[in-house]
Amino acid sequence: MDRRERLIARARQGYRMAYGAEPSRFFAAPGRVNLIGEHVDYNGGYVLPCAINRETVIALGPADKNDQGPFLDAVAIDMGSARSRVALDAAVAPGANSWENHVRGIVHAIRGLGQPVKPARIAIAGDIPIGAGLSSSASLGVVVATALSDYGGLSLGREALAQIAQAAENDFVGCACGIMDQMASACAVEGKALLLDCRSLEHMPIPIAPGLALMVIDSGIGRELATSAFNERRAQCEAAAQHCGVALLRDLDMDRLEAARGGLDEVLYRRARHVVSEIARVEPAAVALATGDTARLADVMAASHRSLREDYEVSLPALDQIVDLVADVLGTAGGVRLTGAGFGGCLVAVMAEEAAGAVSEAIERRYNRTASLPARAELLVPSAGAGPIRLV
Ligand code: GLA
């Protein structure tokens, strides 16, 4: 059994245990790693994420015929098989816990588009580490939206599914996240990265040059403070944009930012400088990824990390140390940086395949023997976006 088959088996088994019936369909949505373009999605900029071979799977079947009303029933197998029931003939409000609110928020958002949600029972299982910055949340939202759309015959497009999942997270989970993670999970193409304009949602797959490897390094540091700090950063960006007289920081370049600097709070200035400089790094990084220019990747990813550390202040000394270690090993053979929201979580590295062994060994030597920081490196496969799983 491969990784996905094990996940499907777990979802099937969880469905049987919860409902005493067989599921009739399966759906999957991947997590993501962002290669560059960090904290720019909610500023309308460009990002370059990649869906990964870690995902959330749903087993789905019809509602119980004996039910007294139209319900969506859900069981979260990875949350101790916690159950949730959403009444589909009443207004949906947020419930008590986060996973359940992703489900409730999706129902709310689909109905907000004037579309019905067909009664069903679902079981959810995943293998994206939770809280590591690999978008387990976005993948949960996208897979629920995909399953309900497909089962209900709603035929919502991939962009719409991503927007529904983002709305659920914004309105029901309380995270003011942008659209990057959900778009990556919904729209990615196997073997490629996704260059996404977060304002227009236009996107195109970017090939990854043969001989390049993608590595994720989980720092092992949980991201407890991430949501409040994230929401604060977003508010700071909005305040900076307002000061500069633009709708989104995307509308600025360095010259315009400098020209508008007078009277702008120093912290807000640095937040804006990160966003403006980071957006400018995405295109060169996409070109370097497609052409296998590892020296260029080393430069732009180092500049991105520095900017996240100094201007955006979302790194931690422990993360910087891992970045320094990996950058030393890589030299011009690839780049490394913090990925995702920050304050812990994962680092991403893009490198010549031959360099991967030395990087893994360096991490292993330095971190795995000291129990206080058990960082782990793993190579990932760029994967396809969400959809039904066809069982053979
Ligand atoms: C989190 C959010 C995304 C994005 C990143 C930072 O993953 O969910 O929308 O803002 O952080 O780039």
C-alpha cells in the first residue's frame, strides 16, 4: 500500500466505524509549500507555491435515510474521531472547535453563493502535519468544498472552490489568511509550481527544471502565536497601503514607497518594504526554477528570508540558525528560506538533487541528536490539485 492508499483505507475505515455503512466516493486536496512570495497574497501580489504529496482525503456517502432532517455529518478521524453535525435547513453559525468550523464555514460559503448543499456523511483523514505551515487547514477546506460541490452536482470551478475555502477560514475560523494556500491546493498541476497573481487569480504552472529537488525542513517549532501575529501583520499592511494612497501594497514599487514614506510609521514602512521587495523577487525565482539556475535561487531565497526576518519580523532565531546551516551547506547549489506564515513551522529549500544528501546529513547531525529541536528534512514531490479520487 502506498501513502495515498493508506489514507484512503483510513478514511474508509473511519467512515464505516462512524456510520456503519460504506462510503461511495473519495476526494483529496493537497497541502502546499510556498517557494517564494511570502506574506504577499493578501496584498494582491505574486506567489509561487507548489502542492505537495501530503493531503487530506474525504470518504463520502449519502445521508442516513432515517435522519429527521437534512444534515451534513462529519467525522474527523485524526481528531480522535470527533463528530460534527450541520443542520442544512437552518442558518449555520461557527461551532466550538477549529476543524468543525472549516466544515461549517464551507457550508455557509456555498450557500452564500446561492447554491444548495446536499445532505451527506463524510469522514476526513489526512497526513499533512497540523500546525507545521504546510496548509493542512487550506487542504481541509478545499477538500470539503470539492466533495460537496461534486456530490451536489454544483460544478463550481477550482478558483471558486479556493475562494469558498478562504471565506470559511476568514469568517468561521478567524484567520485573515489570503488566497494562496487554497489556490495551490485547488489549482496546482502535477510536477509543477504555480505562479499565481493573487489579485486577478490568474495562474500558470511553472516547470521545475530537471535535476532540482524540493526539500521541506520541519523546524519542530509549533506556531502558537501565528494567528494573532498574522492578523496583526495583515492589518499593518492595510494601514501602510492606506497611508500610501493605494488599495493594495501590490500597487507600489520601491520608488513610490520611498516617495510616500514621510509620516509613515517606521514599523509599517518596514512591513511595506518587505511586501514590495518580495513581490519583485517572485518572477526571477520562477525563471530560476524553470531554468535550474541554483545560484540565482540561492540569492533570491536568501534575500526573501532576510526580509522576512528583518522587515516583516516573522522568523525566530532557531529558524534562522537552520537557514544558516543549510545555506552554508548549499553555497550556490540552491536556496533556503522560511515558508508559510512563520513563527515556527517549516523551511523550504530548492536545490540541485546531488546536494540533498549533504543537507539532510547536516540537519540530522546538528538537530536530531539534540532533543530540544528535532528538525526533520524531507524531499517532496510537486503534486496535483484537489479532485475526486478514481479508485481502480
Ligand atoms: C499563511 C496564509 C497565506 C499566506 C501565508 C504567508 O499560509 O494562510 O494566505 O498569507 O501565510 O505567505
